[in-house]
Amino acid sequence: MCTFITLFLPASLPHVDAAAIMERSGRRLFVQDSPSLRAAVGPGWQPWLSAGHCDCGTALASAQAEPEWKGDAERWRKKGWSEAKIDRALAEQLARHQQDQQGRRDEALGDAGQWLQRIDALLQSGAARIGLLVRDYDGSVGARQPKPPERHWPRNQLEAEDLLAFAPGTLHWIERG
């Protein structure tokens, strides 16, 4: 299973302009040939993939992912460690884990900040609104997909943390204003 970010742009927005905006920040646009997504948004919209392969590990829609961490208390008990020693070791392990999580969050906020810059540039280039869909695919991104639920955001009320909290599989429309 892979995660892909689909960017919905108005067909009236010149592809050259949109591609230049994305390329300035290290992304490219690839046509997403998905009749079901085109039908979901109607005429006048083109779905684009923002990466050539996949977007696994993206910060978008990542806030709902559960952090992976479990202590080693059972293993240490089997080795004969005292409960006090286990408690100290778990506290150290948890502190390292929380520090790692904060580092990942800081990195995710940086990635989300780059997406906000892309969004702003696309809206300033003539798009009245754009759509973002973060979805996991088991097969081809062109395979038939159900119509995604939608959510609307005025750009002036959208922060980097909101991008992290996007609901996966929801088409998020971001509108100028």
C-alpha cells in the first residue's frame, strides 16, 4: 500500500505555471488518469499526482497516525532486572522516544509549511481554489475509487497544523480568502 497526494487544479490554470510552482519546491506534476476522481469533481478539474512514485511518509494527514513505541519491560524482567531498574530504563526510553517524536513533528511542520507556500502560489497564479487528497492505494492510482468526502477551507484560516490533521481519504478544497 502506498500513499499518494492528489492535487486538483482548475483545467483553466496553465499547466506550465502550475508545474513551475511545484518544481521550485522540489515537486513535479504527473497527470492522474482516474476517471472516478474526474467524475467526483466534475468537469473543469484535473487531478495531478505531486510525486512520480509515491508520497509515503508525507506530513500531510499524518497527525492521526499512532506513534510506534513499546517499552522493553517484559524482556528486561525475563533477564532478571529489578522493577526500579526497569522503571529507570523505561523512563529513559520514553524520554528518547518523545524527543524523537518532537523532531518528527518539527520536520512535519516544515513539510506542511512548504505545502502552504505551494498552495499560496497556486492560488495567487489564478486558481480560485485547489483540492488536496491524501489517500492510500492498494493498486493503481487510476483504479476505480469511491467518491471522497469533501471539506472546504478558506486559505486564511488554514495553518500548517491543519494540513497535518487532514483526514486521509478526504478531498480538502482550499479557497482563496
